[in-house]
Amino acid sequence: MASPAEQAGTRPQALWANAQACRAAGDAAGEVAALEQLLRQQPRNLLALIRRGDCYAAAGDLRSASSFYQMALRSAPAAGVPSETAAELARARLACDRIAAQYRGYLRESLAARGFDPAHSSRRFAESVDLILGEKRIYLQEPKYYYFPGLPQIQFYERSDFPWLDRVEAAAADIRDELLAVLKEPSAFAPYVRGHSNRPHKDQLGMLDNPAWSAFYLWKNGDEVAANAARCPRTMAALAEAPLARVPNRSPSILFSLLRPGAHIPPHNGLINTRLICHLPLIVPGKCRFRVGNDLREWAEGKAWAFDDTIEHEAWNDSGETRVILLFDVWRPELTEEERALVVALFEAIDAHSGRKPDWEI
């Protein structure tokens, strides 16, 4: 049985003091032994974790050092720590950043030596490198209502995949003229996110009934808004070849989407992953950004794109003027004609069971 003196020597405070004494004396092995014993008793001791990381760094094992620094950073309480500990945590964070930068440089140099060029090599592989280095995070489809399995996880699609968008872009000036006529009547636009009297009130990330994000619908949830569509015949003609996602009571929706100066649409996910959303920018004053997953872009007037809105996305208008785009939804190109028909049948059955039109927003 250990004597009282021996027991006192194994208490956390004594072990920490021993580790500090060994460090001051240049006894690396003694310091490691004391820290290991201390961390067996207190696995989340912040200072001991950081010092253990220092020992690994001094021995040239940077990956192990980083793991201890990161454990300390993850274990730090949100409520704050003493100033000495805070300074050590800041040092650990800088060390992690330095080690990560060294590793990124090493890995990219090694790949470059084997012929990898992010600008010209496989885009998918380039993204995998960004992910393994922590420069991007994994974003996946997370539809709020319906998930069709087996579809590729693509944030923005290649513009060349949609030759029918050529006709839409070619008509951008005509579409913009029709939009400008509508904009002469500010009351024509209504908040994009509307509440439903038969559903509980939800904040909708602050966008519920918020005119900062407003819409003028030509089609809404599968039904033509006849009076509005009649005002924009050239817009509708430009979409004649688009594979609009025709699902009764749900899609397509075709609208002018307006974002007021300073507005921010918070991160959110769309309803179903069997369609894509298309944007044709019409009025873009600059400083207007759009993010889908890891991909952040700026709208450019007359340049269309298609994206998967079930992947988290958000938008900003940091300018002092209004931004307006044409927005519409199309079938995902990976779906067969049979699968599209079955999706329609599914939603028709759902609506027949409820006996009423669904509460649905694009």
C-alpha cells in the first residue's frame, strides 16, 4: 500500500508540478511520464493536453501534437477560462493552424509532383482534397419533404449540361423589359414566404411575411397565374423548351424573385430533390452573392445557372439597390421519364388522400 507521501505525489496538482519541474530541467521523458499519469486521471485537463501536444511537437510528431491541441480546444468550456489557460489555448490554436498549413502545403506539393492541377484535373478529386484538408465541409441533399435516393450530390450543375438555357439567356433583355413594367407597380410583389392559417406559426428564419424577399408569380405551385403570365408573354415563350417539373399542385413555379438592399436570405434547404432550381439574373447591382454548399458565386446579368436547392443555400444583397432574378424549377436530368411519371403519381395520391391542395412553397 502506498504511503501518504506517495499518494500525495500522484495527485493531479503534484503531477502537474512534477511535469513543470521536469520541463524546466529539460527532462523530456520525466515530463511525458507525469503528463501521461495526470491525463489518465483528468483526460480533459486543458493545460496538460496542451503540454502533451508540445512534447509531441518537440519530438517532431506534428500529427500527434495537433490531436492533443485540438482535444484541448474542443474541451474548453464556452463560459471562459482563467487568463493563463486562455493564453495557452490561443497558442494551441495557432499551433494547430501552423501544423495544418504545413500539412496542406506538403500534400498539395506532393500531388503537384504527380501531375495534379486543381484547375485542370478532375474537379471531383479536387473537391475531395479540399474536404480531406478541411477547407470545405460536406454538404448533402436534405430535402424538407421528399427524398428520391441515388441522385448525385451536385451543388451547381455545369452550364453546358443545359443547352436549352441558351434560349432563356438570349431572351434576357426582353424578359428584363417585362420585369421593368411590373416593377412600376410595387404592390405587384408579395413576400416570398407566407404563413398558412391552418398550420402552426413558424418563424421561417425571420423571412415569414418579410417583404425583403418578394415574388411576382407567373406560375405558382403548378398553376398558371393567368393575369401575370399574360403580362410577360416573352418570358413564357423563352421557357417553352425548358423541362419544367410539372407536378399538379406543386410545380412548376415561375417567378421574378426580388431581394431588397441589405437583405440576407438565411441558410435553408428546399422541399424535394427531384427538381433543380434555375436562376436568370435580370437586375444585379453588384455585391449580390449566392451560396450553395461550399460554392459561393455572384450573379451576373443574363448568365443562368441551375442548382440543387435541397443542399443548404443562402443569398445576400449587400448593395444599395434591388436585385431581381427570374426563378423557375425543372426536372433533374438524371430522372427517367418513368421516374418522373411515378413522382407525379405519388403526389397525386397524397393529394387525393388529403382531399385538399397542399401548403407548398417552392
